[in-house]
Amino acid sequence: MSTLLLAALREAVGPAQVLTHDDPAADLSAWEQDWRQRARGRALAVVRPGSAAEVAAVVRACAAAGTSIVPQGGNTGLVVGSVPDVTGTQVVLSLTRMNAVRAIDAANLTLTVEAGCVLQNVQEAAEKAGFLFPLSLAAQGSCTIGGNLATNAGGTQVLRYGNARELCLGLEVVTAQGEVWHGLSGLRKDNTGYDLRDLFIGSEGTLGVITAATLKLYPLPAAQLTAWAAVPTLEAAVALLGLAHRHLGAGLTGFEVMGQFALGLVDRHFSALRVPLWQDSPYCVLLENSDSESEEHARARFERLLETALEDGLVSDAVVAESLAQARGLWHIRESIPLAQAEEGLNIKHDISIPVSRIPAFCNDTDALLQREMPGVRLVNFGHLGDGNLHYNVQAPAGADAKKFLNEQEARVNALVFDAVARYDGSISAEHGVGSLKAAHLPHFKDAVALGLMRSVKQALDPQQIMNPGRVLVSP
């Protein structure tokens, strides 16, 4: 059966675009190993189609053979959602060849791109046309727009522009039966039934394959300023967020919080970055102000905000970037926290969301709980406070064997953190998705009715259960 399937796949996309382990010149490791190196599988083949029609032909061939498909974009996911299992029977469907910018509609403020287009290239195409595409992630130089939509990616500007879902108007999708849904609408209003687009966004390749998208564009801001502020407590950070909303309104496009230990890791492992204000403050906040008028207007509003915050005791010190290079340097510090944490050793990651008002209490309670249950653990707490999304990560005690700590304590740490998230009415996955790492946890933290509806949708759209099995939903 696999011989017949491979022949059909080669006919669909061309022999050069079907990679197998039988070819001694082919190295499939880039597609079989996840970014965090948590899992490594073995694929029957890696198939690289060049069009939606070729994707459809691949899906039809796999459906006829009863072979499961693992769609993959840039393979930068963090929840093991886009690599094959170890059986050697799954087909990895790589979308990276489908990377064209199909169209820009300036009057409609839309951009249509193929799923394999790298996010940074989407941003640059928009900017070249005089517009902003605001989705911004640390992995934007390698992640793809199809993966961003499949996981409903978030990033640093969600509080102003929303997740990937809010930035997408239409999709082109290949269904589990190998049909093409031509849904690349640029309409902002279309009340003609169920919103099929929203079914596929965030479905992590379990319902179909996104092959192209029509995205929203925004005018480029006239000025964009960045500030770095030291705050005494998380309560002060939340109060500063409220003050920033009042002073800046829609101009507030970024609000990140970073704990002292997280910044200390950056200072230790990337000392050339020169982290400001971190040594004498429990938390630092990174704010971004985008202004449609001028830099002078933006700076005046920013300075009034920070003066008020200093007077109210919400901020102990602050700096405003004087140039674009300085602003990029401050953002680079924030984006280097995950890399610094990796340098420190293996760790237990949590991508959670909590109502902003309850984040200080959640952190105070959960920090104390983890320290009580596992003395010496170090908490790497940072993330998008503006939209309630924290990366609440747990590092092994200093001097401990990080790999041993991960193997022995991950299940226990996850249980403690996820139970705390539930008590505070949060979500165990804010922007990374469910993948396979969190699929077994979902039944414990998802409403039973919602879970039943999700299973019904999966059965209706993928009755053969061939689309990315074992991700999001596990067998009941």
C-alpha cells in the first residue's frame, strides 16, 4: 500500500518533491524533529506541494490509502503539533513551497498570501505597499502564515489588533476529502451562514489544510515609540496598564511584563544586550505607543503617561528609546528571554491566560505553591500582560540536573499550574495551541459540552480521522 501511495504522491507533485528515507541523499530530520526537541518522529514521506491543486491531490491520495497527514509550516510550534509520530506511516505535508504574495488590495486594506509565506515576508510586503500587518512574533523570521492561522497565533500586539483570527478575512482550504474551499473573501461583512473560516483557524490542521489567506492591513503609524519601565509589583503593572489605556487609547500597541529572574537570565547569558533597570526591581514593563500624528505628539503623550505613573508610585524609573535602534534593542531583550532560558537548561513551559485583573493574585498564590511543593524552583515569568497571556515557566533549582527535573517533575508541575489556572478562570493554552503536549489535559479543563461539539465538528469534517491525529482532541 505504501508503494502505491508513494507512486501517487510523486505523480501529484513530482518525484523531486517527495522525500523518503529510502533516498540516501534525503535528510528528513528538519521535518521530523520539533523546534523544542521534545519529540522526534519518522515520516513515511515529506511531500512539498506547490499549489492548492497539488495539496488537494495529495490529500485525496492519502485519503484513498487511509494514511494520516501531518500539515507543517515553519515547524516552529511549541506544543509538538506538526511532526509525525514514530510509526513511519504518516505523510508530512510541508507548505513551504507555497510562499507567494498573491495580491494586495490597497483600497480594501487586504493582502492575500499563500500559507507557506514566512511571517516576516508578509510584514515586509505590507510595509512596501505602505501598510502595516501587525502580527509580530519572536519566530517571525521562520514561522509561516499558515501555521500562524492554524494555531491562532498571538504575539506582542494582540491588545490592539487581536490574535491571528482577528487579522484574517478569508481562507483557501483543502478539506479532508481533497476538495478546495475557495473562501478568500476580502469582505468584512458576510452574514450568509456559519463562519467556516473560524472553524479552520486554530484547528491545528485537524480539520483541513489552510493553503492561502486574505489578511487585514492597517495604515502605517506616523511614529512608534518604546519605553522600558521598572515597576515594584504586578499590581502596579496592572495599574500602569489601565493608566496607559486611558492616556494612549488605541495608540497602546504593546505592553509586556518581565520578571526579575527572567531578565537576569538574559543578563547572564547575553550580557552584551545590557538589560536596563532590572537589578533593583521585581518586574519591568515594555510599552509601545503607535501614533497616527507625529513623533512629537507620541513622545508628549508617552512622557505625560510616565510622569503620572512616577507620581502615583506605579513606576520607580523609566527610559524612552531615543531611536529606532534603541527600541529594537529593548524588544530584542524581551524576545531573548526564551533563548536565555534554553541556555540555562531544560524547563517546563506554560502558555496560559488569566483575566488581567486576577494576574497578580494568581502569580502570588502559584509562586508560593510551587516553592512550597518544590523548594528552590525558579520561576521565569514574562509575557503579554496587556492581553492577559503569561509564559509562566518553571526552571529547575540552581545546580540541579535540569533534564532529570523535567522528567520527574513535569507532570506534577503541570497539574499544579493548570489547576491554579482553572481556579482563576483562565486557559491552559493562550497562543501556542494544544498540539499533542496538552491534548490529554483538554478534557479536564474544557467544558464538556464544548468538547462534545468539537468532537462532532471533527467527525463531520474528517470522518476518516486522517488529519493530524492525536492533536487537540484525543480519543474519548
